Amino acid sequence: MSSLDLLSQGFAIALQPHNLFLCFVGVFWGTVVGVLPGLGPLAGLTLLLPLTFKLDANGAIIMLSGIFYGAMYGGSTTSILMRIPGEAASIVTCLDGYAMARQGRAGTALVVAAVGSFIGASVSIVGLMLFAPPLAELMVRIGPVEELALLLLTLMVVSFVSQSRLPKTAAMIFLGFLIASVGLDPVEAVARYTFGLIELTDGINFVAIAIGLFGISEILLTIERIATVQPIRPAFRDLLPRWSDLKASMPAIMRGTGIGFLFGLVPGPSGVLSTFTSYALEKRISGDPDSFGKGRIEGVAGPETANNATTGAAMIPLMVLGIPSIPATALLLSALIIHNVQPGTLMIQQHPEVFWGLIASMYIGNAMLLVLNLPLVGIFVNLLRIPYAYLAVLITVFCVIGVYTLRSTTFDIMVMLAFGAIGYALRKFEYDVAPLLLAVVLGDRIESAFRQSLIVTSGDYWRLATSSFVQAIAGALVLILAVRLVIRALGYRKHDLPPPE
Amino acid sequence: MKVDRRIALAIGAALMLFAPPAAADYPDRPITMIVPFGAGGTTDVIARSLAGALEPALGQKIVVINKDGAAGVIGTTELGRSKADGYTIGMIPVGPLTTQPHLRELAYSVDSFDYICQAYSNPQVLIVTTDSPYKTLKDLIADAKAKPGQIRYGSSGPGTIPHLAMLDFVRKAGIDLTHVPGKGEADAFRSMLGGTVIGFPVHTGFVTANADRVRPLAIMAAQRRSEFPDLPTFKEAGLDVSFDVWGGLVAPKGLPADVRSKLEKACAAAQASAVYREQQTKLKMPPVSSTGAAFAAFVRAEFARNGNIIKDAGLRSKQ
């Protein structure tokens, strides 16, 4: 049977009224958890997973994946309006999105984010549909040595995003690595920096760190100058993006799609990393890097497209091999097991209706999301009319709920509050906390890849360095460094960007 | 402050008046079942299935609570701290019960619990890729003897049952293999497909779900299994390697005798029920029935055996 037949069968499943309804519930709830700071796709999935016990496998997976990709749409809203990321993959959107909102272009930013999200997600579903098996093969060929090289390259690229000076950025990266080393080490399971607390054996919860660093600290900083925070009162005409804005964001959307899709294939927190990489790229190639952080539409369009493009790609290893590459797809895997669909290499063959039903529902769901999100822009923008004193309380409540839901433990709430205080102090001293979070994300994976690589080469660093793939990546690293130094030497970057307030 | 304390005392006294005198009418309110792993995992799916079958047998609601973290230690610690009144029970698997207490300093040990019944038990199978040069366990052992330390195997993590099973196999076969620990089963599978490791032990359901990509070499069980009649055991190769991933219903130590027997009977009835049987078959779980003292003896034997493997391998964390 050809793929087209299978796809039309998939649509026959996805278009059944109850599945259509479940798809809508999923994307709607996804948008909600995406918009609410603190609640991310993971919390959204965890909360609704028990509800799916009574559904069939198709309905469950359609609804749950709807939450996953729906959250990527909603995440940008509070980033743009309040500089508080709705979920971790929208952190970088705060930089230019919020600056645009201050200039009265919040509507434009939101519309471009929604359109970019739609394009990124749609292209990645086509990729999932057409190239899933070969891409999954490619993915498993990435051994620990190659993964290590890729991760180091990513670290180098995303360090461009930092808004503070190099020594401060380096300090944040080292601090992030230190935080990532808390917990059991990945090879010997020796407890490090746990102080005998069993809550710390798995390391410090990444979501709690992210919400603390970006959500809580932002509230503290804003409250400080609450007397001076002027509510933005957007006029209706500001909601409509100008043609020039749309035209400027198109190339960024295209690049964001590619970056997001590629990152989605690699295990790890692809949503976060792809957005930072996309932003770094846009900033590099713009010819005017200094204007970033001051309201460049590309700084919103690229990353917001990228995080949606990761969703389709992240489904590939799950569907083809039964290997979840990120926590959200691991929860989707759980849902499949609950419904007696054993994920694995035989799944598409044994349960074609699940795979094709899901693909069809993703097309439908993304169309729903676009229709849902565009009219919502007007409502969201008007949120800015609410006095900050009320908003701050609401946001804090959602942060606490979101962090608690993940593991049902108050310990994570303490972690979030502690990182709120740390983030506040660091930002007061003009340290950018984004590299810190990235180092936490990457540190964990870099360590396991590094340790595994050394086992594979029997502890031989030279063999590690001479693998052809590593050399190619190392070449790229040297090139990036060289370009950076040359740019610096030529004086193009006389002034570093002002650090975030 | 003082007022608060007085109110608290009063409430406490009032509650004591209403507290049931003995366990005669147990259970008269909903029972909490702690699952020390996340919603949707194997332990959770089986716990919910058993909870559903236990409800009619006990005539009370059972609330399943997931307390995930630290390889099951967080939930198990909480169960150990709970009151031994039969209103808090747990579905605790092999790891937190028999390996974690040997790996690090914990607030509980194997003696902190009363053992009600075993709920599931699934033997480990050593798999390799379908294009692997190893067709039998003998091939692997012979190659390992020719190239000591050069063959790498995977696992779902250091100190997990698959890891211990391989340590036991390596020692009994007198060979030297190198361990590349993964982060969970999926990560180990990726390592195997990519060629970083030759294979790793999995549960039987995994073999069925990935039949086109994995070749089972041998099963770590006393006898061959009816669902894999052609799959030899490690014993047939002269190696006494037997490892199951199992879990069971466990309560804090010191249950009143009548509560304990009620729970044991309810568990036996639940496991015999048609609904539960059907669910277990769908989950590809072979039926088990071991209650009370028999289950406790089994847990202690596993505890001692795994403790020795961990000690020999020097895996205990030096905190």
C-alpha cells in the first residue's frame, strides 16, 4: 500500500468526530499550558495522562501529542508580553519579543510567532511522514564520540546568544556545568554534591531551575520597578503585522524550520537548544548583530519556528524505533504502553493506524492551532492592561503548580525559589542567566557522552581526537572561533550589547 | 503559637476518639498505593491494573500515587515511613527493594517492610542485533575469551538489574567484558543499534516488540519459556544466571495480623480474577502467585544475592 493510501486512512481516523474533538482538546490544553508560565508540555502531559486511560490508543496519542506541539505555540505569548517564558523553548524569544512589545509591536510579534510555528510544524510533519525510517537510522549511527563533538559545537554556537561579556558568560557556563554535576555520576553511580539528600540523587530538576531563573527572578526584578512599569496599551492597528515585517521574517522562518528539524533528531532538550541556535544564527548573519535584543523580528520568527519544527522530528525516533529522545516523547511512549501498543521497531508495521492517524491529526491539529492562535492574539495583548501586581501573583501561582506537578514533590518548589533568588542576584550583577541554563542542559549530556566515549576508546584521548567526524566538527569549531576573533580584531564589535536590565 | 498548639491538641484528641479501635473493620476508608516510578511506566501500569482488581476484593477505593525519583528510592522511603495500618501500601519493584540498599545509605532496608504478594516477574533476555556475529551464547563467550576487555555491553544504567545480570554472567563465564552504561533502556537500545555496544539484557516484551531488529541469545531463567520455545537458557550453557525484573505489593513493617491476612487474600483473589488475567496477558506478563512468607523469602534471597554481586563489583557508593 502506498503512503498516500495510508495517509488517507490516517485522515479517516483523525477526522472521526471523537478523534477530532480529542485533537482539539489536546491542542487547546497545549496552548493553555504553553501560555501559562511554569506549566510546560511535560506538566500538561502529566496532568492529562490519567484521563486517557479510558480512551483507545488512537484517541490517546492524538490528544497527548496535541498537548506536546500545542505547547510550542503558546510558549511565546508571555515571553513577548512579559519577558517570562511560557516554557523553556521560548526563553530566547524574550529577548526581541519583549523589546518589540515595549515598542508597541506585540501584536506583530505574536502573529509572526504563530505563522512561523505553523510553517515549522507543518514542514516537520512532512519530514516525519516521508523520511522517518532513514532519519531514524541516521540517528542511531550517532555514537557517543559524535554526540560529544556535536554537543561541543552546540555549546560554542549558543554562547553567541549571551548578552553579557565573555568572562561573565564563561563564568555562567562553568556554574551551569557545576549544577549539572549534582546527582549520581552516569558511569559509576557515585553521588556527587547530594549532601545525603535522596531528592538530589537524580540531579537538580531542570524545569525547576528554568522557571526559577527566568520566571521568578523576572517577577522580582519587575516588582522592584513596579512604579515605573507603564502598562502597554496597544491600539488595534498594532495587532496587524506590517507587510515589511512578514517579509523580513520569512527567511528566518525557513532557517528556523531546518534548524529545528535537525535538532529534533538528536536526543536531548532539542526544543531549548534549537531556539538558541536559531537565534545565534540570525544574529550572526544579520550583518547588524547589535540590533538584536532591541526588537528584531527575526529574533522572534527564527526561534519560534525552530521549536515547533523540533516536534515532528522528535516523533521520528519514537515512532520508528520506540526510542523517546526527550521527556515529552517519553510520556507519549508511556501512553502507548498503557494502551497495549508496544512501542518498538515493529510498531508502524503492527499498528499502522496509530502512526498514520497521528500524522493526519498533526496536520489537522496545527491548522486548528493557527486558527485558534491568530484571534487569541488580540485577547493576549490586552492582558497587558491588567496591573502587574495581579499578574505577578497569578504567574507565581502557576509556577508553583507547574513545578509541583512534575514529580509531586515540594522539594522542587524550594529549588525553584532558590534559583529565583540566584537568578535575581545574578541579573542584578549583570550576568546573563541564559548561558547558565544552557550549560545545565548541555552539561549533563556532554558528561555522559564524554564518559561513554572514553570507555569506547579505552581511555585513549588520542583516538577520541582522531575520529574523522570529530575532526570535521573540530574544524568547524576552530573556524567559528577564528571568525569571532577576526571580527573582534577588526573592531566590528566595539561595544558589547548592554546586558539585560 | 500557643493557641495553635492547643487547637492542634484538641483536634488530635478528637481524632483519637473517632479512630477505629482495631483493624476488625479494615478497610473502612480508601487505601493509598505508592508507586515509586512515574505514571505510565511498567510498574505503574501493573500497579493500576492490580489496584483495579483489588478494589472489589477489598470493597474500598485504591488511590495510586506516583512518587518518582532516585531509581524508586524516594517512593520506597516514603512507604517505609508510613503508618503500618494497611492504608498505605506500595507496588515496589526489585531495584529499590534489593539493589538500592546495597548501593547507598538509605533510611530503609529489606527488613523495613511486610511482604504481601508478588505481582509480576519477567525474566531478562540477553539480546544482540540481527546482524551480530554472535548466534549463540557460546559464540559470545568464545570471542570474549579471545579478546578480553574489548567487547562492550550496555545496560539501562549502573547498578540496575540488567547491569547486575551481566556482572554475574561475566564472572560465572570467566570472561572480561566492558560496560557502557546507558540512561535507561531506550538509550541502551540506541547504543546497540549504533554499534557502540554488542547488546544488553531486556525484558521479554521488548524482544517481541522489536523482533525485526534484535536477536535473543539466551534467557536468564530456570527453564525455557512457552512464548520463546527456541530460546535456550543460560543454564543450558552451564551458567547459573537467573534474573527477573519483578515487583510486588509491600507494606510498612508491623501490619496487624488480620490486616495482613486480609491483604494477602485480597491479592490472591485479585490475581485470580478474569479481568486481571486478561490484562496481564495483554501486557505479556507471565502470571505469578507468591504471597506472604513465600514472597518474603524470595525477596530476602534476591536481596542477599544482589548484595554479593554489588560487593564483588565494588559498586557501593562511598558517600
